Amino acid sequence: MIEAELKARVLSPDTVTRQLDERATARVEVYRDTYYDRPDGSLEKADQELRVRTVRGAETTRTVLTFKEAAVDEGSGSKPEYETSIEDADAAHAILRGLGHVEVIEFEKHCRNYEFEAFGRRMLATLVRVPEIDGTFLEVEALVDEGDVTVALDDIRAVLVELGIELKELTRETYTGAVATRRR
């Protein structure tokens, strides 16, 4: 499946939060993301990502292993995504290191997740704050087949407009890049 996704910097987080609260019940979670690469950086060079994410919610903690292939849509950065649940986060980290992968960066994301239906498709909107980066971001995504990426992105743009996000606020800036720059 392709994760068709657009991300924007949010200029009025309180307004967007209120509008999303009207659409769905928020799931407040903290993500602890650890990104891995091969020692030669070949995953990054190929525009691929390998991540272990531990998600802490009010009542549960879960861990997922994610691999993302290179972007299939350059404008949005939408990528094929493969994700699976991991029972033991420490074991997942040990396996990746044992296979020769190296940790590139680790950071936290504070998220308010909203799942809803729009334009006939399931969508996930996530308001994101990364403590090391200034500002609030909004990610809106839908999982689609490769042939549906363009239409899904149009639907996502329409949701963003409904939420008062101007298309000039869209960004391809990555959290990994922004955190790495901040730490330098």
C-alpha cells in the first residue's frame, strides 16, 4: 500500500484542533522514533526509511517496525509503506543492529491522531509537535493502491482546505532532517 500523505505547517493550531475535534475523537500519543540505515547510508541515498516506533498512549504502549520505499510521488513524498507490530522493542533494536544497521537518529513526536472518513476514504489526520522543532505540523494521510495516489492526494488537499490550511503551507521538510539540523 502507498501512504498518500501531505504535511503542512499549522499557523493556527488551536483552530485546526477544534475543527478536528468536531470530526473525530483525538487519540493523544507520544511516538519515540528511531531511524536506522546501513553504515554506508544507502537507505537514505535510495530515499528509503527503516524505523522502529514505540507509541505510548493513555492506556497502551505498542511498537511497530516500518520500512518505506522510495517516493512514488515527488510533490508529496508519498511512499509505499510496510509496517508490522513488534512485541519486544528492545529485541527489534538488537536485531537491526545485529544485521549491521546503525541508528541514525532518535526523537519524540507528540501527536493528536484523528481517524475519520472524507471523500469516501478512511483518513488519518495527525497534529504533530516535535519538542526540538518550532511549530506545529499537520499530516493527513490515506493508505491507497498505487493507481489511486493522485486522486487520494487531491482528496487530502480538499480536507486541508476545509481545515483552513492554505496549500502554500504544505512542506516536504522531514522531521529527521529538521531534528538533525537543530542538533548540529
